Amino acid sequence: MKKYFAILKKYGIITIGVLITALALVLFLAPNHLTSGGISGLATVLHFVIGVPIGVISLALNVPIFIAGFLANGKNFGIKTLYATLTLSVFIDVFSALPPVTNDVFLASLFGGALMGTGLGIVFLAGATTGGTDIVAALIKRKLRHFPIGRLVLSIDVLIIIFATVVFWDFGIGLYSAISMFVCSYIIDTIIDGGKFAKTVFIISDHYQSIADSINHELERGVTGLLGCGMYSGNEKVVLMCTLKSREIPRLKDVVRSKDSSAFVVLTDVREVLGEGFIKYEGGSSIE
């Protein structure tokens, strides 16, 4: 039962992400001739050229890309992505009759990009993509893991922005679309990487053992003792090093203060932490 609940939860998250993505396109981007990035952005441009519904064009263009992703990653890749792709196409056409929120192109580019990035970020977190260049970016990410996926999506979408600029022959559309794409990619990376940020703390105190014990038991975090030396005094020091989530820092400060109010504490930001209590290693797992 727990397994089925987890599956339903994941598909529910994908549905929410896809819904947000569709609303970003219908309420902000498409009415103002802005490309939304990826196949949906290309479909938006073609919609104004040939008059076919955006959802239908998006689905037709996604077929060959989806097949490539399926062949490269197997059925685990295809199931969630197929669901997200089909759902997005349906949502776009279902909500296409809704009136736009604004006809101000600048506001549409900002809020449309932010909403689009939120939706895509949620979909990515659930282990799926919405098809098109998302699949291409996800496949590239497997080989080039140091590249943020939002930046990859942005790079691929530049060509679509250029295409939209040529089709509408309006450099303003291209510039506003570029703003939208930048905002979208930034939000994607913020959502995906937001849970990875942490803090590493270095503590220098004569009561290092008492502080370490309290961190172990009260915060349930591991502590490493590093052997150091005071360069002025020449005395050996034990420097405690501990990595915690940001929300745990106030408790850590209370622990240190209670044991040694004169302890020297240094806090540093950590972008990503892999291991027990933080993010699991990605390994060679396939993209779903």
C-alpha cells in the first residue's frame, strides 16, 4: 500500500507541475507571442503560423524526441515523461480559452517565465520532464553533471528564441523572450538546487569534546575533529567541523553557547552535500 501511495504522490506532483506550466503558457506567454522554451515554445510560434492548436503541435513534435529518450533510457524514462507530455498538451488546449492575465509584454515575460520555471522545476524534481528540449537537456545532464539543467535548457532554447524573432520579425519579442527564458532557468535551478544548500561550521574551543557530544546527541549530526595549531601561541587545537542544514544553525549556536560562550565559530555556505542525512548519490540511475 505504501508503494502505491508513493507512486500516486509522485504523479500528483507531476500533474501540479504540468498544470502550472500550462497556465504560464496560456495566461502569460502565448497571448503575447512570447516563446516559452522547448517544444511548447516552438509550438507557440507555429500556432500563429499555421493555426493548429498549440497542444496538438507540441504533441506531434515531441514524438520523435520522446522515442529517442525512450531508446536511450528504457521504460522507466518513458512512463513519467509520457504522462507529463500528454498531460501538458491536454492542459494547454483545455485552458486555451482563458483570457490572458496581462497584455504588458514585460510583465508577461517576467511572471510567465517565473511560473514556467516553477512548473518545470516541480516536474524535474518528480523525476520527469515535459518532453522536447527538457528531454535533450536531461540527457545531456547525464554526461555533463556539472552543468545546471536550467542553463542547459536555456542554451537550447536560444535557437527557438531566434526562430520566433525571425517569424514575427520583431526584435522586441526576441528580447522579452530572452528575459522570460532567463527567469525560467533561474527558477528551475533554484527549485532543484534549493534543497541541496547547507552550512559547514568550524568550531574552535577548549571544550571541544563536550560540544561534539552535544551535537551528536542533540542535533544528531556527525562531527569531525581536525588537528590544528595556533600559529601565535604554538598550541595544538582540535577544530570541530560539522555540516548541517540551514534551519539547524540556531540550535547549533545554542549548543555551542551553552558549553563555551567564548568559542570561535566560523560558518560557511555549502552548495551541495552528498551522503547520509543529505542528498543521496545519483550514481548511474536513469532519468525517469
